[in-house]
Amino acid sequence: MSESLILYQFEMSESLILSLPSKQLPFFCPKLPCEIVISVQAKKQGENIMKKMNYAIRRTQVLDECCTIKILIVVDGDNGDVSLIQFNDLAEHHFEGAPPFGMGYILDILEQDAPGFVKFEVHCATRESTYSESTQSSQRQVEVNFRFTPEKIDLYDEIWLFGYNGQDDELALNAAELNALHEWMNRGGGILAMGDHEDLGAAICKDIQRVRFMRHWTTSQGVPSRVGEDRYDTNRPATDEQRSGDEYMPFWNQSDNILQPLLDTIDHCILAIPGDQGPLRLFPDHPHEGEVYRDGEGIQPGYDDFPNGSQPETIAWVETFIQDNKTRRAKGRVRSHKFGALGVYDGFTEQVGRIVVDSTWHHWFNINLIGMKEADDQTNYDRYKIFVHNVACWLAPKQQQKQMYLRAIWHSQFTSQVMENYYISNASWTYKDTQEVLKAFVSESFRKDWLSLWYPKELLNPEKESRDGLFHEWSPYKCPHWEVLEAELLQGVIAELRPLILEMMRKKRTSVEEQELTELFEKGSLQGVWNTMKHWSEVIDKQRTMKEMYAAKIR
């Protein structure tokens, strides 16, 4: 049994059990109670016949043995007494924002609040020879003197870099480390990289392929200053008096729950919020940020970092707060600047790993998150946590992407909305209800992204017109809607999963091998794509027949 993944065990009786108030179980919540009781209402031949059954879904290993994404977080920086970036809950106000900085909140978001279809396993390391914390201790194991070698980094799916040391630091990555890291990235490993103002973070990030051209790292790239009117100060006033200039706007407004707006955001997975809530619109602020390059503007000639002319993309912008220059800031006046905050590179199109860069790690540190975290209204923090999960999910290699999609589909089969179709033998509605459940818990952007593992992206996001204004091969007038493609794929997958689920419901099976589940998913998804192509070609044939018929009439 140790090699088997115990999924669900069912118990049935005729006794009447009160149903849950919600039609959909929160199946993406990893903290479900050990036993969930639901009831099913069946309809037969137009008659409302209540058939109450007790279905106890015992939570076993299925929610723990979900898709696991292994993340390595690497930092640097040491002032001789303590580490400058610490993996704890430190969120104190230091003079002028000086370190040390804690990032324990991010670790909690990853490890304790992850969506139910994925589990994040986080390991921490520092480039420094020692790691020491302030008064608050996280009791977390941190590897010291970390160096990038194939033996170490091949254990991970993603590497997150929070760099502090500058461009001339002795701990800058050497050639052997860069080669190991580049090979790992070219096999599909995902990178999150960031520093802060000036050249903070350059030691660990400035020479990494693709990453080096997505963000301003070194003085030669024109990094923003920490002081003066040209610094990138996004702090927002907390009161009307601060806004009008009657009161100083303190440095520590970065720690409140008044966030800066994200501007000109692009429809992208890491910004998407499930349901009808729209994209992420607010972000932590800070008095001196770094800068992400506009799309591919940072790429230098003579380098082949980006295969086949592919380019990174800036997906969110921010700007300094200017109120007729009336606002009095602790750090002085500031000029108006609009600059890149988040940049991405989708390496999947070129069979390499994905990348996310951020203008500053102050969008991730406790000191900038504490206002959201401790606010009475948790809306901002809840949305921010989704953003963190989105980044971690999007950076995962292709195989993990497929596994997440499989788990999302599998878990959805055990919501009350979908499960009742199994008991009333309504196969045609199973995939439709599955699609509805996925809509509630997975953003449209991620659903499209997962589908792109089987369908061309042009098919999922067709352009209305080509450059000459005429319909082209990827026109929506020629392509089925992406939700139709999703429905076809779901039909194929559920057709393969259905016999297994029915056997489990009848208590003929209580477990299934992990490999078996994966094989069923692969077979079903390919069948779904085949059905799509078949039905699409049939429509095209009918259109061709109609065209010939009308052509004959015209003649």
C-alpha cells in the first residue's frame, strides 16, 4: 500500500444526512475536515425525486499527495552580525528601511495556504558562509555557503533568487555555476529573480542567461537611485493631510494596507484571480524600487539568450506618486516616473524554462506585507496570496503543469456538483459540471495555459484580424472558442476516469496507482484533442459544401 496512492473511500447508507449548504465543496482547500458528508438530489424523467444518500468522502492521501513543486530560495547578504535577508517573521521598522528583512510570510503562503491541487516544498539557502537571525527565530534549516551545482539544483523545479549583494561582490556566480544553472533552465527549470534599487541583487543575478536582460541589474544598465528626486518612490499617502502636504508622508507607509495600483497590466496567469474578480490590481509600495525592462528593450546584440527571436514581456507597470508636488516625503521630493514592475518570459514556446522578474523584493518582504496581513479586511492579502501561488504554479516545468491540471480535474470529480452525475448516470453533464467547478477555482488564464500543452496558443487566443485587415488562419471566425476546446479535452479525460471512479464508489477499489491515474489522463487528453480535430474538420467540410453551393448560385 505504500506504493499506492489511496484516493477516496466511500460509505453509503439510506439514512438522511443533512447536505452542505454549498453546492460545491471547497476542493482546492488543503485543510478539508477528515470527513465530508454531502447529499445528492436526483431528477428522473422530469419528476423531482429526492434520493437522499450518505456519501462520506474520507480525506486520505489524495490532498497530501497532490502535485509537488520543489522550490529552492537562495539569498545573499551579511553585515557581519546577522544575515540581511532572513527566513522568519521579522517585520520591524528599521531606520531608513535598512536590513535585515524577513520573508517568512511568503514561506507561510507557499507552505500553508497552497491550492489543493498542488503542494509547494520549499528549501532555503544563502550564498554566505554563515546564516544568523535577529531576535525572532524561524527554526528553519538553511543551507550555508550555497553554490549552484548540477547535483544540488537538479533536485528542484524552481529557483527563487532574492539578491542583496552588488555587482562587484566576491560571491557573484562563477562560470561553472552559470553553466550548471543554464543547463538546468534549458531543461525547463523556472526562475524568479529580483533585487532592489541601484545594483542590489546583481551579484547573484546579473550574469544569468535571459534574466540579465529582463531587469536593470548593473550601473551600466542605468539602475534607479536610492536617493534624490530620480528615485522610484511608489509610497502612497495614508491620510488626506499627507496627500495635501499638511503632514509628512513617513517612510513606513510602505508597511500599511494602502497599496499602489498596478498599471497597464497584461492578461497573464500570475496576475489572474479565479472567478469574476478580475486581475490583481494592487501591489505593495516602497520608497525606492528597482526597474524591469520594457519587453525586450534590455536585450543586447550579439547574445543568443532568447531562441528564435522570442522576447520577454512586461506585464505590469507602476509609477511614483505625484500630487502637484505638494506631498512632503521623508526622503524628499520625487519626479514622476512610470516603470516596469513585473516581467515574464514564457520559455515553453522554445522548450526552455520560464522566468519572472520583479522590480524589487519589497513586493515580497514581511515589512511590506504586514499591513495587508494584519488588516481587518483581508481582501488585499487574500488576492496577494493568489498572486504568490500563481507565480509558483506558472514557473513549474511542463510535466508539473500537466500534473496540476490532472489534480484539478480529479478533485473536481468529488464535488457535489459533479458527483451527482455519477449516481444518476449522467455522463453528458459530468464534463459540463466539471468545467463549471474549474471556473470557480482556476482562472481563465491558467485554464488556457494548461490547454496550451495540447493546443496551439494561437488557437486559444485567436486574433480578430490579420495585419492586412482580412481574416486569417487563426481568426475567431475560423477557430472554435477556447472553452469548446476545453470541453472536448475534459470529455476525453473524464471518459477514461469514469470507470475508475464508479469502481471506487461501488467499493470495488479503494486505491489506484499514481502511474495508472497519469496514464488515464494522458490517454483521455489525447482522445479529447483528437475529437476536437475531428469535429472541427467536419465543420470545415460543411462550410466548404455551403461555399460551393452558393458559388454555384452566383454563377
